[in-house]
Amino acid sequence: MFDFIIIGSGPGGLALAYKLKARNYKVAVVEKDKWGGTCPNYGCDPTKVMMAVVEAKQHADQLFGEGLSGGLKIDWESMRQRKLEITDPYAERTFNGLIKSGIECIYGKAKFTSSEELVVDGRVYSARKYIIATGSRARHLSIEGAEYLNDSNHFLNLEHLPQNITFLGTGPVGLELAQLAKGAGAHVTIIAQSNLKIAHFDKEIGEAYLENLKSLGIEFKSQILISKVEKTSKGLILTGNNGFTLETDFVVEGVGRVPNIDLLNLDVLGVETSSSGVIVDEFLQSSNPNIYALGDVVAKSVPHLTPVSEFEGNYLGDNLEMENPKMINYPVIPSVVYGSTKMAEVGILEGKNIKVKFFDTSSWYSYRRIADPVAKVKVAINDQKELVGASIISNVADELVNLITILIQKKVSLEQLDQMILAYPTIASDLNYFF
């Protein structure tokens, strides 16, 4: 009998497990795949390891002829090997860390048989409370020939890069992987079901990001609904509406994600769910008082991001079984689409008494110094003259958005910022101009 069983060993589940163990509870973690979850094993970490190589080449290309000569070429096989060497050991390190801390590790597929019992590969376990942290997986299209479609995991594990690769959807994951493929020499096509746009990002900055991808040689097809995938002796043929056809070698789906709840048998617990995941209250508690949920498996309005899951894990670790638990209070959350040129956004960009300012920073010294090909910043300021939001495109958008996130979260005014001395020349040294 455990105090808590956490189903899922991703960043959120791990943060919770260690917190609860530090409070001297008897804790178990269940995992059916790689210890550590999607982000370090299949998602963020391996993608960004490979992206570092693409960024280096593209940055060199941007500086070509400005004191830099010669040519660079990306080798997919070597780039993939570097990724494996960095990320493959993570699962074992995660498992060993849990064991060393005295946390029980249970491997297998979990399924509830009652509110008191959890069955994992035929063995029965019980706990006073359970936390669902099973994350999400790529959504797959139900079309003819769907068995020939691949997800991001398949793409990152390619031993050799196909000559022609097609991505379905304009979500962040697909856009990032498309840049890896293009940087390594593949011909890349991205197919959008509707008009070209990047959901949940500012329209103007999003359009600038898509134009930058086009300048790299990535082709886009919009308002195409793929209905069939056919395998031939030469590769694959995609068929869509309005007579659309496309020959390609490899197809990656990027059409959203679905929560990993279908195998848990949550109906037996009376846990309310939706197509977006487990429905929880402001304490991350489900409709069953003994069942909590965190991370990407939760139906929520805040972004499904790794640091959000970890934040929720730390929150539950501090508040579970406390006499007066606090409601979860999310800070401002930045989102980034990676690449050599990055797009980032945080906070709000419209609302009552909100003033929006637009800056083309391409000519600013901080960006000319690094030959940033496209650098634009849109900020929102409230009537207290505080930054409340920003949308950015540049080589260093990820750095800038984190700095602006701190200014927003801490409500730093221009007067307070002027009392600080920041290293120059850096991206941070430009912050006061945005007020």
C-alpha cells in the first residue's frame, strides 16, 4: 500500500515524486515507456540537440561574405549520432535517480479496476491517492493509407534522411522538424489544411516567421485536405482535395496531440474527461477526490509545455494533503517555436487600456552584430506603463522572451529597469527601449 502512485515519469511526475518523497511519503511511479517521459527522450531535448547543428550552419550562412568564407554541410547521420549520445542515457539516469531516492519504480501499462486498485501488467497495486501524469501522444489521421504516415519520433530516429519529406500541419513541432530536414539537405514541403498561420501566435509575427521559412527553401501548400496516402515503387503519393497530388518519400503528421487516457479505464473511477484530457479543478483534483492529474494529460487553457508540467508537479508536491492547500496560480508562460530564427510569445497583446508598440530591430546594433536576417518585436504596455505581453521573431527570440517574461511577472517598470546596469552589448541591454 502506497501513499501515492504517480502514473507517468515525465518532468511533472518526477517533480511531484521527489517532492512527496522529501515529505516522507511512500511513493511509486509507473512508466510504460522510457523513464523521463516524452520531452527528454522523444521531444524537446533530442530536437534541440539536432537544431543546434542547424542553427550553427545557418548562422554561418548569415555571416558568409562578411568576414566568413568557406562552406559547411550538415551530415544527418553524424547529427543523429550526437543526439543519441546526449539523450539516450537519460532514461537510465532517471530510473537510477528514482531508485536511489527510495521511490518505487513500476514498469508496465496501468489500468484501474476500481478506485482502490491499479493493475500494471497483471500485478495489483493500491494507494491512498493517484496522480495521472501520462502526457499526450501525436494524433493520427484516419485516412486511407494512414499506415504510411509517421510521427515526430519516427522522424528523429531516421538513420538516413529521405530526399523528399512532407509535413502535415503548421504546428510548432512540425515547423521545427521541417527546419532540421531542410538544413540537412532534404526537399521539404509543409501542407496546411487551412490558410497559412501558426495557431496561438500573433498573426503578424507568425506571418514573418513563415516568410522566413520560405526564404530557406521550404515549400508551403495551403487549404489542402489530404484524404489518401498510396505507396508506390518510387515512394509515396499524397492525394487531397481539388485534384491535389504530391509525390514524396516520407510523411510526418503534425496535426495535434491527444491525451493518454484511453488505456486507464477512468470510467470505473467516475473521473470526468473530455477530448482534451482529464478535467480538474483549481487544485488539479479530478471529479474523483482521490485522483489528481497534471501535465499534458489535463484539459486546460494554459499551454501544454514541459515547464508547465514541472510547475504543476511542484505545486502538487507542496499542496497535496496540506491542511489549507493553495489553488494553483500560473505565472506568465512563454512559448517558443525554435529554429535558427525563432518565434516567441508571452502574455497578452490586446485588451482594455493596452497599447501595442512594434519595433523592427533588424537595424539595431545587437541584431546587426550577429547578422540576424529578420528581427521584429511587438510589445504590449498597460496604463501603468508595465509590459504585459510580447511577440518576437529573431535569432535570439528565446533569450529575449525569457527576459521580458521576468519583467512582466515581476511588474518591473521602466524606472526600476533604469536603476539596473546590464552587460553591454547584449539583448538584455536593449530592454528599456521597449517601454
